[in-house]
Amino acid sequence: MPKITRKNYRIAKLTSEIILQSECANNINLSKRSTIIHNDLDLASRSSQSSRVSVENTSSDNTYLHVSDSDSKDDVSQPNINQNISIDESEENISNVVLEENIKTNDNIALELGEWALKFKISHVALTDLPQFVLGNHEFDDKIAGVVPFIKALKHPVVVSNIDDSLEPSIQGLYTKSTVVERNGKKIGIIGVIISTCNRPTSVKEKGTGGFATESPSVNEEAERLVREEDVFTNIVLSHSGYDIEKAMAANASEKISLIVGGHSHSFLYTGDKPPGPDKPQGPYPTIVESKHGHKVLVTQASAYSKYIGNITLFLDSNGEIASYSGEPIFLDNQFPQDEQINRDLQPWKTIVDSQGSVILGSSLVTLDRSKCSYAECTLGSFVTDAMVYAWSDEAEEGSWTYAAIAFMNSGGLRTDIQIGNITFSDMVTAQPFENTLDAAELQGKYIKELLEYNTHPYSYGREYSSLKLMQFSGIKVVLNLTRPEGDKVQSVKVRCQACLIPVYEDLDLDKMYRIVIPSFVVSGGDGFTMISDNIKNLKIGPVDIDVFVDYIAHKSPVFQEEEGRITIYGNERIEVKNFNT
């Protein structure tokens, strides 16, 4: 039995998920499931009855099976995901759709949408025989140094059309903008695209370029090239951009794009009165969008964590346009018996996860809430940033109470609430799963004001749209006035002193250098905070986040974080928030 450590906990948890998701989900017997075929693409005319009907006068039909966002999860047992699914190869065009070493494909096309990078850290688990794959934003958590070996380990096409790798030779040639497959005598282009606001630059920032281009132009350019140079019949877009962005891509799609298979926003789409699982539909499956050229483009997603397999069949006319379609997401419930061999494979890793994950670090008297972190002060954000300042307090110089008195955390890095009661290791890893280092650096006051101004810009990262893009912070009190003109919404800023023995708040000095603590993701320009990455000085690499939080909880327990007026907003009636995953 491996020694139980924090590192072993992460390895065990991720290994368990790979065993579950790459070995246990064999094939879905679609012949035993009802399917709806739609000959009329008018949403209002959809039938809620399940049936199979013949479709005439179509030139081609293909089934597309997709899973997305297999993000790291703490629950190894995954009770809502079946661990053994029977296969019936007598049904034509039905074949394996998930990650499995003995995968066999017939005429259907299997697609995988991103976010396996954390799992790749398990060096002894081979990810083989995957279908077409587009990179997700978490593949870039460790920047190019992390994503390159991940791609090299894969044995299938990786497609991304909107990466600028001009200054990063190590990734050049490891992926393509698209791939072409032939089904039923027709060439089909499969084009990948990642959310452009990923902002984990492919090149070192000071080199000047590198990053991710806008989604729609990149996809359309590649689609038009495939039609012109490779004579493809139609194009399928494999997107890790989020439901809202994917609908916009469909509206702007070039003429030979028929389907966008999406991910990133974890959106569950379904048509009908009785969804197969517990999730609330965020839209119809598929979502039909009329493009600027007047043709129909279908958009699909299938939630996340391999809870569902998306299943869509397109029937195309002789011009490559959609004549009809059929399909619905398949819920991988636990009605199937568990595989005994898989359970045996899981057991040693599950023991580590259960043992370390259940360790009680301390307790909280209040809910550490993340629900409003993108547009208001939130208790989880205040707790995390206070811990970041605490992490550097041992480095305090003479005459100072800490090494750095200010901390910033991007709200997208705050993942789940922590409830009242005991706080376990698993709770903390789930709330902060990315294993950033918490680094210290110096930043001039004018750039602190600039980043706070940037906080008032609208932001969409696929799962949520917010008219604000707030960071959470410690050691700052800011007043934002949303009624003021663009570029002048920061009304006042006070900062906590560092070179003092009694912390007090003073007016921000635009010329002064301030020590701040920031996650390594932000150091590299993540979420567009380039005013930080471009201008920090004297960077010092800090401890890994989870180690800091474990120590801080032990120090502060019981936790009773409160809202302290760190962020005051006037004109908050102007705030608009849309969550695409609730």
C-alpha cells in the first residue's frame, strides 16, 4: 500500500477516475434506448414521443457520440456513473464511445472534449485509443511544459484551430487545426477550437505574442479551407468554448458547418419533459441556430464528468445541409452491475483517497460561499486571499508584520462552497483543485488601479457571463461606481500597509511599489490580467496552494469569515449575471 501523503492523495484520486472513465464505460446499447428523429428543424414542431422512422432523400447519415469535461473529481466511486455498460455489436453503426483500450469503431464518430491534463499526471496510466480530441483550458494549467508531454502521450488526432504557437516550437506539429474522416463515401472535416479567453499563453509573455485567437474567425477560415482544398462534404466543430459562445459560433458559421459539439460550460441540454438524469436542462438537445448564411447549425453538449454521453445522428442532403436528425443524451446511471475487476483495480487507490480525503482539517461556523465571487465580495474569496497573505507572514522583514499585505485571487479559481461544519481535506481540494503556487511579487500602484478597473469589464468564460470580472482580494478596500464612464469606474482604493506593525488602510499611491501575493495562474497572465503578468517585479515562487490552506485552517479553526466591505459597488442594479450551468 502506498504511503498516504497529500501528493499520493492527488495521484490516487486521479488514477481512480481514469480507471473508471477509461475502462469501465464500455459501450452504450443504443438499440435498447428510444430515439427521436426530427424531419422538421422547427423547434415548435418537435414531437415528445420517442420513435424510429425512416428518412428518405438523404445523401449521408452519421452518428456523433461525445463526452466532455472529464475534470478532476473527488468522488472516486462516482455513484451516478455506471461502471459497466454492456455492448451489443449487432446494431449497425453502434460502437464504443468512451475511453477504453479495446475501443472498436464502425461508422460512428467519437469525440472527446478536453480537460484531461490533471489526469495525465498519472505517469503509469496509458491513455490510448481515444477519439478525436480538442484541448481544454485545464490542459494548459502547467502551460506549454505540461501540455506538450500530454499531447505526445496521446495516440489520436488533437485538433485546435485557434492557437498561436508562432514563438513556441515545442508544441508545433503536435496537433492540427482539423482532421478529415470519411464516412459513407463522404469526407467530414472535424475542426477543434478552445475558448479564446483561456489566456494561458502558448508563448512566454515577454516575447510579445502567442495565445488564443477568436473562435468564430478561426473555425470559419479552417472550414472554408477544408471545403476548398480537401473537398469535404460538411464540417463538425469540436469546441471547448462554452454553450453561449458556441451558439454565437453557430450564428456566424460558414456554409459548410453543420454541427458544433461543445464543452467547457458543463451545460446539460435536453428536449422533452422528463430528462433522464438529475440535471436541469439549459437548452434543447440539440440547440438549432440559423447561421448568417441561412442554414441550420446544431449545437450539442452533454454536461460534464462523464455523467452523460451525447448521441446525435445527422441526416444530410446532397448539399451537405441538415435534412433531419435524431438523438438525445444518454444518462450513465447505476442501473448496470459494477465490474468486479475494476472494483479490484480501484480499491488500493480508493483507500488512499478515502483515508486522506476524510481527514478533518478544522471547522467553519459559516458558509464559505462562492456563488457571487465574480460580481461581489464573497466569503470564500476573502478566506482564500487571507490565507495567501498568511502564507508569507513568516517572511516578514524587520518593521513589517508580513512580507506581502495584499493578495489577489481570480474568481474563476474558486470552485465550490465550503459548508458549515467540519472542513475535510477533500473539501479544500475541491474548492481549490489547481495546485497553483502562491507567489509574491511587487506591483506599482497604477497597475493595481488598472487591474481594479479591469474588474469592471464584462466577462464570459463559457460557464458564466458577468458584467463584472471581479477578483477577490485581501488588503484592499475598493469602491466601484458603475454609473461612471468606462475607464473611470474605480472611485477610491485603500490598501493595507505592509511596512508597519499595526496594519491600517491608506490611500493607494499610484507611484508606490506594493508587494502582492497571486496564484501562479495569474502570474502567467491568466484570465486576461496581463497588467499583472507584464509589470510585476522581483517575483518569488511560493508554496503550493493546498499546503497553505491546510495550515491556515489549522491556525484559524473554527473559521468565521465575514463580509467586511472589501468591495463596495454603486450602481449595482447594472450588474448582469448569467449562469449557463444552473
